Amino acid sequence: MSEEENKEASEQKVEKKDIKSLVAIIPPAGALKPTQKKISEKRIRVRYSSTKPEHITINPKLASELGIKDKAYIVIAGKKRFLFNVILDENVPENEVYANNEFMKENGVSDNSIATIRSL
């Protein structure tokens, strides 16, 4: 082999190494997609409490999971839909919501009913 052929061969090896190092920098397609889906609603239990009629009390972890800031909808059996102001409380279980007992009784919702909670 002549010197020119040696140079060309070494340049090709360098180019291959450069391309491999550049490709290693690019993340795989799976890394570009978000791994966790953000849920928009969740089934919960509505429990009677002595809160104000226009307020519900929920767990802060549930609120952050659903993206609830200050208002939320509660839908019961797909027929009754209520908009409430949200109060966050660590003492409330994650799968429960505390609502005013008089307001719920007037609207035909019993204690420990299953409902869906959604952010505004």
C-alpha cells in the first residue's frame, strides 16, 4: 500500500468513529416520549363532612395527580355534575373526597357514593 492509500484508510476509520460517537449522543426514540400519562379523572368515594356547601376537601397528592389547583368537578353516575372549590388536607384518604352533608343530601347523593373527580 502506498502512503496515500494508508491515509485514506485511516481517514475512513476516523470518520466511522466520529459518526458512531455522534450517533451515541442522540437519544433513542423511546426516551423522547413521556413515560407517564397524565390522568384527567379518577373514581373516588364521596363522604359526608361539615365543610362549606361550595367546598370539597381532598388529599394534596390526589390534587397534584389530577392537576387540580382551586376548583374541581365531581360527577356522580354520569347524571349529576357539581363544581366545587377545593381545600387540600393531608388527613383525607387519597381515594376519598369530603363534601358538605346537607348539600349532598339535598342533591340526592348518599354517603360513600362512587363519583368521578376532574380538574376544571
